[in-house]
Amino acid sequence: MDPRPPARPGALIGRAAVLARAQTLLAAGGRVLLGIAGPPGAGKSTLADWLVTQLDARHGTSPRLVAQAPMDGFHLPNGTLARLGLADRKGAPETFDAAGYASLLARLRAGGPQEVDAPSFSRLHDAPVPGAHRIPPTVRLVICEGNYLLLGTGAWAQVRACCDETWFLQVDEEVARTRLIARHTSGGRCGPAARQWVEQNDLNNLHLVDATAPRADYLVRLPPDEPPPDRIRLAADR
């Protein structure tokens, strides 16, 4: 697959189209790294989890064919952010170990006989979780999701280069704002503090990420009035 973004991204509208495209990538032969980019609050993690569930249901998990390697596992620890004076910027590009993430993706892209561990991120503990995702050599589709996969600067350019195909999950700003406020309040911030963080931090990141959408291979839009996921899976199987 050509890793370069096309002059004009294609479109995937709805979960059925998304699932069909993921199935095509899984059947392509060899290992494929799929990058799902998009702004905070777009639902990238939810989409990645759903794709893994649907593809596992089709193909089974022995051997495992699908796995995740999310960007959020490379959040810098809170202590490091405090030492660097970046605690109030958490979630911005400079608060991630982009070089470490690029190194992981390069290792996954190269393949090999060894299982590879990838970290995740716990919103409950507000910290990375080492080794949360295990990626055996049988995996043919690695789903990499995160805000800055298409940023294209510094080590983020290496992240993009490791992805065989990239999607950009679109979301209306007001929908993202509502989701992000709810996320922060559930994480322990009071309502006013959650809204302030979203307005002063998250939405700045959203605007930065939205500008990278033209670099994706496909723009993804998930209508809110879709049928339940189980019906989508059955329809896609027909």
C-alpha cells in the first residue's frame, strides 16, 4: 500500500462502510497498520474497540488477527509534565512521547517472531498502562488511534509514515465539547473546571487536529441515527 496521502481523501460514511473497509485491509495479506486520527472527543477509541470486537467475532481470536496500539499509551507521566512545566497543557502534541510511539509502530511494521507489548491509557488513574495490549506475530491488522497521527511535524511525521492507511474521524465541535466536558467531570473535575479545561485546552487541540484531516486517506463520518452495532455486523456479513 502507498503510505502517501492522496490529493483528496475518500469517504467512509457509517459503521457498515467502516467495517467493510477494515475487513478489506485485514484480507490484504501481510501486516497492515491502520491509523485512525481525529480530534479529542471524536470517538476514536470507541471506534477502534468496536472494530476489534466485530472482526474478532468474524474471525475468532485463536490465532489473534487484530490488535490495537493506541497513541494515548504514550502520554508523558504527570510527574514529567510537571517538571517540564506542561501540566496545564496535557493532551497537546508536546505532552506525548511521539518518538517512542513511532519506534513502536516501526517495530510492529517490521514484524518478526516475537510478541510486542503496547501501552494503553487509564482515564481512571490518568496515567499510561504498560503492556496493556499484546500483539502476537499472527496479528495482520494493527489499529493505531490518536489525535496527532497526521500532524506531520517532528517525530509525528514518522508515526504517519508507519501507517499503511489513515482515517480521520470527523465530529461536530459542539458534540465534541459536550463529550469532553462529560469526560472531565466523570474524571473528577467540577463542572466549571471541566468547561474551562475544554475551552482553553481541548478545543485548541481540536482545531489543530482538524487541520490535518486533508492528509488522511479516508474521512470517516458516523451518523448518530445508525442502527445498533449488532444489526450492522449482520448486514455486513450478508
